Amino acid sequence: MKIVNTKPIFNIFSKKTEKPKVETEKQKVIADYREKSSLVASELISLGIEVEFRELKVADYLVNNVAIERKTISDFISSMINQRIKRQLEEIQQYEKKFLIIEGIDEQELYSDDSTEGVSANAIRGFLLSIILKFRIPVIFTKNFEDTARFINVLARKKEKESSLNVSKKTLNKKERMQFILEAFPGVGPKTAKKLLEEFKTIKNIMNASAENLEKAIGKKAEVFRIVGEDY
């Protein structure tokens, strides 16, 4: 019996062999370790973003070489009062690309005609203008933590070079440190602090100055220094 070799017949009804799916690389965001408990970080993870927590000396998030300082409205107001935000805005200047997020405008009023947590509406308006004009830092207002996460998500999916971590806390010189100490007093801004130092030369002399001499130098603002002689 003659055996005839035949080619296998192709079955048109058979399932096609599927090519193995190539897993897309997750976009990565670097977040300060203090953001671990924030809802923003957990929302980013749910959006498919890989969040790496590190101790960041400057900013709260680093995304595609962009530094992001994030403030809830209450944190923004309190950092205005204690002057902390000024230092943070100075330090973030080390990044070419940066912006400030003020989060929660759907949940809390940023300011009203009545003073907000002891800060007048015009003081807040003025400080926002200072952030944009003096520090040249863009400000983004987000509705809530989900909205903040979506902004970061969009930024993370833009292809850019890896974020640089070669930044450090700003070291102030002697004059800047003296001025910074005085600016911790409510109502004492850079101009008033500089005026006091030019007049009295040292912080010790300012603290020891009489109420009359202080008032001559800076007017009614001198009242804030009364606390120096008060009991705890």
C-alpha cells in the first residue's frame, strides 16, 4: 500500500494563538514619606501610578522633574501665619519646574470678607499675588484630594526625564537668619524686620528696647513684642 504524505489541513475554526501581552510600565511618582497617610497617595495608586515614598528635603511630590508643594486650605492659612510657607517657596526655587497646589476649594472657603483663622481676605489675596509675582510659582486650586491626584496623574503620564533629587535645604546667611527670627512675630514682615535690625543692630537690643523706642521705629506693630516680657 502506497503512503501519501499530505500537508496538515488548516482549521479555520481553531482559535488563533494570542501573542503574549506586554505589560506597560507603571508611571512613577516620588512622594515625601509624610504623604504616606494622605488620601492623595492612595488615590494615585488606585489610578495605576507607582508611588515611591522617600524623605524629600524639598516639596511633597516629584513628577517628571517637576516639584509640587501641596497644601490643604487650612495648612496654607496656618503656614502663612507661622511664615513656614515662605521658606518652602524659597527652597523649591531649586527646581526649574514647580508649582503649588492649594487643595480643597470645594470643601472649605479659602477666604471671605470676614477674617479666616485670624487672617484677613486681603492678606490672603496679597500673599497669593506674592507667590505668583515675587516667587514666580504657579498656583493650582483643586477641588479635593481626588482632583489633586488626577492633576498629578496627568503630569506623571507625560514623558519627561527622571526627577532630580540633588537639592538641599536652603542655608541662610547671618543676616537672613536674624531677619527670619523676627519675622516669626505676627505682623512683622521682611521690611519691618530689616528696619528693626538696621535701627537696633542686634536681636538682643530689639528684645531689650523700651516700648517707646520700638514704637518710634515701627509704630503700632511694636505691640507684638510685649509677649517677650510676659509669663508663660
